[in-house]
Amino acid sequence: MNEMLGNQYFMVRRYCDALAEFEEVYRKDPSNKPIRRKLIICYIKANRIDSAFELFTKLVEEDLEFIIKTDPIFDDCPCPEIIYELENSIETNNQDEKNLALGMLWLFCDIKNSIKYFSELPSDRIIDNILKKLQETKNHLKHER
Amino acid sequence: MSANSFIDLHSLRILDSLNEGVYIIDKEFKIVYVNHTASEITGIKPADIIGKACRAFCKSERCQIGCPITEILRSGKNIVDLESSLQNSEGKIISVKLNASILKDESDEPIGGIISFRRDSKVNFEEYIKSSNHFYGIVGKSKVMRELFKNIEEISRSEANVLITGETGVGKEMVANAIKETSKRRGKIFVKVNCAALPDALLASELFGHIRGAFTDAVKDRIGRFEYANGGTIFLDEISEIPINMQSRLLRIIQEGTFERLGESVPRKVNVRVIAATNKNIESEIKAKRFREDLFYRLNVIPFHIPPLRERKDDIVFLVNYFIRKYAGKYGKTIETADSEIMEIFFNYDWPGNVRELENVIEYSLVRSKREDYLCVCSLPPNIRDNSKCNKILSLKEIEIDEKTETLLALLRQNNWNKTKVAKILGINRSTIHRKLKAQMKK
């Protein structure tokens, strides 16, 4: 287990290697928010959308702003490039999974686009909860400005 | 996270007073501290970089090929004196030697890393080329060469044809490269043709192309060098070797940009800038009716004459250093300079083969040199060494071996390092030459 090594792998976009390190760190310390944030991205890159969504739901419940406040430059966030790849990929076996991944990734960059992708998903209790929370935060941010 | 969370204020002051560059990163690989020397070497202010990812600071090739901190995390061993490079604020590459280690918390968990570095005085050949004032690879600081470089820059906006004259080995091709590189066509194709290297029968087909059936061996259509160079530049070396009967076709393509492939009657059009070169006195060739006057005027729109090395001896010292670095790298030697006796011989020699001859002499001497620190007279080829004696006392057997090796190397040099040809001349096996060269290299 090595958080720092995982961070390096993440920085050079070796998501599978980073995932192995981060999973161990998370198992030992489930409260580590920076690791959970990166794990969501690693799971999406590893096409483990369910695992990513499970972590994402917990983090949204706990501290949604922690995701929103990600700075693409200072946090070296790879989401813009992953979003670009996903949005421009023609091949898709499951449109709902793609929308779910894009909904999660967009929250790191732009809440409006995140809401757009979550709205396209079939309604269920968890998705509705997330959408409700995102709308509230969006309105709150608008109000703050 | 601030630097103070890693290290106390007193220690930070100590780091700031060091002559080595130091920077500290946190476990997210973000810069938390940069000392005064690191900032001075890179020209990057700490305030502009603190909090950013470390690769934004060092921009090292190590970020791509293997981050030193990652290596320590994997192996558990600290990095000492690793050769690397950094980029300064202007994007210039700086060779450095670096040390790296991991910072750990009380429970032995990595929480960051510390990297120290100093400039690496041993600069490799590529960096030497980049850092020294060479003009597109041409070495020369004498007045005539500086004038030549100025003229090349002055014509950079022109599309006119160029004729380069100069003795053999002065670097006409290098000048042609520089003309192309400074021109508007620098990103376009650059085709080089040595007109003397092709037999007359092949030259027309090579330059203009042919269609299937144009001659016995023309089994399929083939484009010529001019067509291939369309939109770019063509360099016609040894232009005076083109037979007079083909010169009219060349004149037409230069004048009008049109030509026909051999065996074809459809005219084709190309847009090619021509740079030609010759080591002959072209006026004498015109007088002797071996070169068309109209073609000469078409080519000689911008004339360049490269002076022979004997007329720019000031450049010898720069050329010697340049070639020593070039071949020291190639042959794995640590030689960095030539002794004063060699330089005196070089200054008194006329260099009929010009820069190419000097280059060959340096390569020969480096291969033969038994010293590790500088080139000495004993390693020079016999024709250059003349009567100079080396301080080293050799036994009779050593002299005999030396002479044999010298003969072998001289023959190789004369025959463009063609070992098969030399083996035939000496009546020995090709593998024997390999063995002898290998033994010589080990010395």
C-alpha cells in the first residue's frame, strides 16, 4: 500500500496501477477524501462504473463540494481529457453507463453538465436523490454569486 | 500543505543557504518548497510554483521516463547523482545531477519527497551543439564565416536560385542546409542529388523520372527527383558534372518549371527552388564549353563562395573542439581537447581537403589515441604528424604494431572505411580488420 506511489501513477495517467494502490489505502482509511475522489476516476477508466458510482454516491452524500471544488490545474485533474474521450467515442454498449460515467466526471468540472447527464438516466431513488442534491447545490451556488 | 508542515523554519533557512538547488514535494507531488539556488538555476520564482504539480517546475525528461521519487517508492533506495535535465523559465535545457529521497511520517508512511540538484558540468555533444554559437551546424567564428552567415540570413526571404562554390570539403552541403533552413521552404521537402555519383545514362531518369518502357529496365513509371521535390528545395551537388547535352533540360526546368518524364511527351510543371554547388571553376568550364553559360546565369542568381580552411585558420580551434566532442562521444572517449603541439601542426598545415580532412584527422586520432585526457601528436596520421615526435617512448615491437595499425587506418580512411575493399588490398580477411580495429579501440 502506498498512497504516494498511487498519486504518481495517477499523475502519469497509469490508472490501473494507481487503482491497485488506492484501493489498499481506501481499505485502511475509508475517510480519505482525496483518495476516494481519485478512485472514482480510476474505476471509470477501468470500466468499473458500479464501483465508481458506489463511491461517488457516498461522497456526494458526505461532501459534494469536495468534488465540485476540484481544480483541473492545481489538482492535476484528468477529467476534462477523459470526458473529451468519452463524449467523442462512437462505440457504446450501454448508453446509460456512458451517461452515468459522464454525469460523475462532469461534477469535477461543471455541475450543469453533470445534471444534464444524470437527467438522461432512468429515474430511480438514488439517481433522483443525487439530482435533487445537485440542483440544490447549483441553486445555492447561483445565489452565492 | 506548506513547507513548515514538513520542516521547521530554522531548517528551511539552512536549505536556502545551500549552493545546491532543493525542492520539496508533498505526497500529491505538489511543490511545497523551492530554495534560493533552485530558483536561481531555473529562473522560476517560488511564489509562481508553490502548490503546483512538480512536473510544472522541473519539466524534466525524467517525468516521462521514470520519476526519481517513484523509483525510490518502488525500490526503497535513495537516488544519488542521477544525470538528468531541467528546463528553465525560458525553456532552455539544463543538465543536472540530482539526489532524491522520501520524507516519511512517524509511522513510516511517505508524506513527500526532497530533491536536490546541481548543474552538471559534463555537457554532452548534443547539448554542446545547442549551447554553442553554431550556425545551423556550421562551425566558424572567423570574419569570413560570420559574413557568410549574415548573407545567408539576408537572403532568407528570397526564393531565387543559389550557386555555392568552394573547394572540396569546405561544407557546401552544410551551407545548402542552412539556406534551406532559413528560407520560407524550411518545413518543405529537401531533396539532395549528387550529380557526379550517377552515371550519365541514369541521371536524366533520376532527375526527371520515366514512364514504363522508356528504356530497357524501365518496368514501371517512376517520378524523378524534381517532381519529388515539388513545393520544396532541390540541392544539386557537383552540378558541373552534368553532361552538356542534359544541361538544356535542366535549364528549362529551372527557367519555366516544366519538364517531361523520359519516354513521355506530356509536359509537367513543378515549383522547386534550386540550390546548386560545385568545386570547379565554373567560368573555366564555360570557356571549355563544358558548362552552358545561360544555365550558369540562371543558377548564379545568388552566389555564395565558401573560403578554404587555409584562409580561415581562426576557425581551426573551434572546429577541433567540435570534432573532438563529436567523436569522443561516438568512440566512448573522455578526451576533451587537443594539446598545443597538435594545434601548432594544424595551424601550419594547408588542409587541401579542408574541413572534411580535419574531421577525418580528428576521428583517426581519437581512434588511435592512447591517452584519456587530450589528443597528443603520436595519434595523428603520419602525413599530418610530419616530423613531430611524441614524448612517449615506445618499444620496437610497439613501433612495429603502431606502423601496421597506421597503415590499416590510413587505407580505411582512403577507402571510405570500406573494410571489404581494404581487406582485398592487404590480402587479408575482412574479419582480421575487424579484430585489429577492435583491439585498437580497446587501447
